[in-house]
Amino acid sequence: MNRLLLHARLVERSALRWTPAGTPACDLGLAHESQATEAGQPRRVALELRAVALGELAQRIGQLPLGTQAGFAGFLASGRNGRGVVLHVTAVEDIAQVA
């Protein structure tokens, strides 16, 4: 199963665009920071991840201000031209703006 829920902050958002099929799309940059335990030791985790949202969700995310903290759910896929990994966002949960 390929399913990911990442609590992250919206740090980058492109202008709304349309796919060749006419579907709205929005490219995103998400930032995550937390602490995890690995091999019995605490570890600081920080990452930035490219993401994309399509359809009505793209339009909704396109209205969110940068700095919004939320749970971004979706699946991972290869980026364009097979470079890197992109989170395809299928749901946004617990939207709360960070001051």
C-alpha cells in the first residue's frame, strides 16, 4: 500500500494551472519538523517535500496562505521525468494557520 500522512507546513505554492485534460493543478512545497526515535535514540527529523494537488483540492489549497500547518494525505510517485519523489495530495486534514 502506498499511503502517506504528513503533518507539514505549506512553504511554497505555485499559481493554479491546468493539465492538458483541463484539470486544475497546484504544485506545493511542504516542510516537516519533528522528533523520532531510531535505534533507541532521539533523532530530529526535518525535511522538505515536493507535492501536487489536483481538481477541487488544488483550488482549495490554492487559497491557503503560506505557513498553513495541516495533515497532507496522499500517495508517493516519481516526479516528472522520473526525478525524485512527489506527494500526490488527496486530502488535507486539520487545517490551522500558523502565525
